[in-house]
Amino acid sequence: MINNTRQRKCLFVLDTNVLMHDPTAIFRFMEHDLYLPMVVIEELDNGKKGTSETARNVRQVSRFLDDLLQDADLANINQGLLIHSPLQPRPGERASESGRLFLQTAVETFELPSGMPGGRPDNQIIGITLALRQRITDREVILVSKDINLRIKATALGLKAEDYQNDQVLDDVSLLHSGIVTLDDQFWEEHGKSLESWQEEGRSFYRIRGPQTAEWYPNLCLQIAGSTPFTGIVRKLDADGSAVVESAVNYQHERQSVWGITARNREQSFALNHLMNPEVDFVTLLGQAGTGKTLITLAAALALTLEKNRYSEIIMTRVTIPVGEDIGFLPGTEEEKMTPWMGALMDNLEVLAKTDMAGGGGWERAATNDLLRSRIKIRSLNFMRGRTFQNKFVIIDEAQNLTAKQMRTLITRAGPGTKMVCLGNVAQIDTPYLTETTSGLTFVVDRFKGWPHGAHITLARGERSRLAEHAAEVL
């Protein structure tokens, strides 16, 4: 991990995959200097063609480098190009200090072990880094790569090699907030003296003051177990330190079912509170397989779209990364190509169609599978750029496989009246170079914390079957 609190100025040698992963990496090393081997420039040139995210990143890196090289001559390049960052500091990050960027303009040679052929790009980068370490003695030379095997080889040869993790949101995924706080039984004794309560449009509200409210944020779910159970959701924080809490709807009760589905645990009930709330535009649900993320989200989407006519249609998308070997080309339209990837959607639609047909009540339940599917559109992530979704309920499944940049591209597609829900399990990441702490899903959960129109819930309990729950624990 890149440590920007080093006591001494360092020289970082960047591998190609660092720039392919994060095109802004050259601006993330604060006052330290960077070195780009010529083989890295060659690999960037080879990877610039195409419409993939990696190709776009490569082209952006080339533009950044071209800007830095404007009006520079060979003498300037040999002295190092002053890095002027065009980027705004991230939240909690101090303004970037200027280091220098060095491009390889001369041959750097070092004799590698006989088992490492010098023609391979990775071995060339290692050889250049070893030569630099031998030539530069006034500061530490460090190789930075996303390739774990390259780091292993470099470390075996006595080099200091580090992963690039400046896009890491948290030091540990366990620090990610769950969206739910459990209060102790003594809470009302400590906070009840100045309690205010009132009814508004049939809902119960409470104004709470006390020491614990300082750590709350909008749409945080509160629960108290014991003899006087209570569930509520923080709606507003005032300047005087008080918090307005709304009593949560109990979706575990059959009278509060959503499209025939009742919550099986308190986390699902809280999630349905957020999904059914028109004031919450963005919801993230984390949880392992079988926690009911897709089922309750689809149930809420169908209820809001078909029963309440709040949204015109449901759009569902996901990253198309196979679990095993790729089966190759899929014929048909965009929706037909995406259908095999939407097995979870179809499975849950079967359940929801059955509950709809069996249910009763004020709304005439005449929906069939064909009707449900006519209001649900399956779209590929590859064609999202440039689109705007107006008055849609958008579901992004398997969101843990998205980068922060891809997540930003998707969320900024939302137009007026649109609600977005991101589902995923950060323990099942299939995208290369993404981890639990750098996933786009982790990124948005952390960044949207405290926004009055965003909410997050971590679903902890599996509800699929006792077999699935046991397998998730022991396998």
C-alpha cells in the first residue's frame, strides 16, 4: 500500500497495470517522484485500442502524460517533469504536493538470474528497478505493481515492492458501516428525559437528545431488543445535536407484505423501509448469497411500479463475468444476450409471480409472468454510457465487481424520479485487481453515508435454506 506519510522522499517505479487500473495514479504520490520505464509506455500503446474500461483508462493516461510533456525538451525530461495535478483532493485528503515524473531516456541494465528471461516486460521492469536502486543511493527505490507475482519476484531479488491501493476506501472492510445500530436496554433511561413525540400523516416521530446522537446520520436504522423492543430510522439531525427518528414499518407482519413478500428478519424489514421510501433515491444492500437481496428488491420494485405507478419500468443490469469457463458468443438482441446472466432475476420472478397469483386484497392481482417481464427490462452495462434514466427503478446486481469509476458512470445516469439499488457481496469479487476495500460497491457505501436521500443495509442472515446457510459458513 502506498504510504504518503513517509519521512523521506522516494522514487516509485510504476508498472503498467497500475496506470491501467487508475489513470490518475501519477497524481496520487504526493511529493514523491515517479519513474516510467519505456516498456511501460510500449504496453500502454498496445492497450489503447478498444472500448473496454482498461482501454479508456490507457487513453486517459496518455492524455495526462501528453499534457505534462507540453513544451518540455530533453533537458527538462532528464531533470524530471514537475507534476501539476488537475485533480481536486478527495474527501479527507490533503492537497497534492508536487513530485517529479522521470521517463526512461537511457538504457538501465542489471544482470538478472538465468531463470528470468530478460525479454519479458515484467522482468524488464524488475531489471530497470534493480539498476535504479544500484545507481540512486540518496533515496529509496520502490516498485509499485498490481501484479502479485511480479511483486513476489521483485521481493525475492531484494527489491521493495508494494501494491497500489490509493483507491482503497477503507483499511479493512469490517470498518464499513452496516446501516444498523443496536441500542442497549438503558437507552430510554439515558435519552428519555427530553424526549418529544408526535404523529404526522399517520407516522410516529420522536426528537431525541443525548450523547449517542452525535454518531448518528440520516437513514441510520436503530433497534432496541429486550422487554420494550423498538425500531426506528433517523430522518434528520439538527444543529443543536438532537435527532428526529421515525418509527420503522414492521414488514415482518403479514399485513405489511410487499407484493406478497414479508420480511423474514429485522434487516430485511429495514431494507424494505428504504426500498419503499420515495425520499430515498439510492439504496445499497450487502449480504452473502441467500440473504434475500434480490427478492425483496424486486418485490419492492414491482409494488412501486405496478401497484403504485411511481415508476414507469424496472431496469436490471449486472456485470457479465462468468463463474467458470466462458461459453463464448451468445446470439440474439441485447436483452436475449443478457438473459443467461439473469438467472437470479428469473428465479425470483417465479416466486413473486406465485405470491402475486395467490394473494388477494384491494388491487386485482391478474399479473402473469409475461406481464411482469414486460415491465422489467434487462440491459447490459456496456451500453450505459450516455444514457439517462427518467422515472425508472434501476437495479444493479453483482455490484461488487464494478470499479469506483464504473459505479460513478452508472449512478450519474439517474434522471428525475429515478431510484437506484445496488446489490452485492464484497466477499465474491471476480474482477481482476479489485478487492473488498477497493470495490466500487464499498466505495459508494462509504461515500453516500450521511446523504439524506441515500441508505445502506448489510443483510447478515441467510434465508435461502438450512443447507445453503450451512454451506456459506463452512465451505
